[in-house]
Amino acid sequence: MHIEPFANGGCRSYLISCETSGRAILIDPEIHLVERYKAAIARDGLSLSYLLDTHTHADHFSASRQLGATLGVPVVHGRKSPAPFADMRLDDGEMLVAGDVRLVALATPGHTRDSMCFSAGDALFTGDTLLIGGTGRTDLPTGDPEQLYDSLFGRLLKFDPATRVFPGHDYKGNSESTIGQEIETNPRLQKRDRQEFVAMMRELNLAAPTHLTEALRTNMSGGITVEQLLSEAAHTVPFMSLAELHDQLARGANDLTVLDVRERDAFEKGHIPGARHLARGQLELRINDLFPDPTVRILACCEFGKISTLAAATLKQLGFMRAVALDGGMKAWKDAGYALEV
Ligand SMILES: [Fe+2]
């Protein structure tokens, strides 16, 4: 069995493969590493059998649904996972088989209700139940310190001390540890009494993760993040730089219509000379009146360059095949010292 770890910030994911058959399992894929996983799979000639999430992540975005859809690979979750897109749900003690790799599921609630750890040979993939020098927190939705105590002291710490630990997060630059090392040195595991452990977990008072609501929303539903929505829109339209637009306007290019999609009061305070106005919120409702000619070349602009990207993508979907988005927005236009019309 070969284990290739991936790290993005503090998030860890693992590509586990059978060296004879090339069958592989990817644990806790993260959205920003999608191309790196694909490259590693192609480089080693692997065939991905399963995508696995150890639990519903509250602090980062899982790539399992997206990778599952693009690669045609089943997504596997624990039985208690709320995600409707899971193709297979494992109960405690069930096993995934990929070539010689036997990955056994352990239900280890506590960090979340649906947390699972996975054991394969001498390796234990501990998700956020056990971290190197720490444990997962229990103060986020469905967390429970009593259950975490049972999962740690009743299950994980009973593994052979030489068992290698591969956690779902690491913020301190560690790569792996062992159960024995964690029992000896992990500060949270020194509270071996249930009441003391639970009290310690309840008193941690940690700050909420940055993307809590969006991560829970997308990981539980299979929906996409705002960043993905913008990125998907950006892939469907061409862009024009501020300098190029400035030059084209100065040359009097007469086939280009600038469409300002900000709210009316922002438009009236100053806009690109000659720009027309149609707020993003009314785009679909009024576009037919404003642009009866579908061959018109429309360049969408907004304050920061994001809403205009969505507007240009919508225009393209509606059949304005020459829709373009401004690379940047009115803020950058003003900062560059270009002329405004009031
Ligand atoms: Fe987590």
C-alpha cells in the first residue's frame, strides 16, 4: 500500500493505492487541489475506486462530489452523513476494497456526529477525531465532547502503539505520528478522566472557522461555493483589460457598448463615458427592451469585476454571443485616473 499525502494550508488529504493493481482511494479531497489529484492519478497510472470524506467538514470545501461527477467515481461517506450526493454509506466495521488495500471504517463520532476514521494495515486515517498534538474541536454543529472521549479513549487509543496516524488537519508542519507517540505527548490526551476531558473541550473557546456557513452548506448539499460560481462564469466569457477598454473608447470604437450593471445611484455618481445602465437585478427582465439586436457587443462592468462577470455569463447564456466582462471594475477604473461621466 502506498500513501501519498497532500496538504493545502492546514488541510490534509491522502491518496492510498495498491501497488499491484493500481486501484486507489482518495481520502478527504479538497477543492483547491482537484487538478493535483488528477495529475498524481495520471502520473502513477492509478484507477480511482472511491472518494471518501471522513466527515462533514465545517472549515473547508470537499471536492468529492465534483471529482465523483467528473471522474465517474463513487463518493463514500459515513452512515450518519447528511450529504444527499453520497453514493455509498458505511457503517462501523464495514470495509472498502481497492486491490490489496483493505480500508476498514470505524464510527468515531465526537468532532461531528458523522465522523469516521479508517484503518488500513498499520495506518490509521483519523480525520478530525485525532490530530497530531491535538483533537478535533467539539463546539461546531453536531460536535459532542462525550462522544469524542469514547471515540478516542474507547477506540483509537486502543490500537497498537506503533500504528501510524494520518490526521485530517495539521497546522504545525508534522507529517505523521503514531498512536503511542500521541498517547504520550498529545496535550489533550493527558486528560484521561472523562469529566476532565469533557470540561477541557467545553472550555476551549475557539474562534469560528472562516468559511463555516458556506463550508457546511456546500459540503452537506453538494452545492457550489461563491468562488466556484464566479470561476465557472469566468470560464464562459472573454475579458477586456481596463487599458484596452480605455484605448478602444479613445479611438471611438463604435461596435462596443459598455453596460454598467451596478445600482442606479452608483451609476449616477460616475460611470464610464457612454455607458448604458441596467442593474444586475433587472438584467433578465429588461434586456430585451435595451438590446433588441442579439449581435451587439456588450462589455459588462460593475464596481469590483465580479458581478459583471456573472452578468456577462448570463448575457452569453441568453444568446448575446459577443458579451465580454471587464477585467476589474469601476473602482480600478477610477484608481487608474480614467475619465468618468456623470
Ligand atoms: Fe472537521
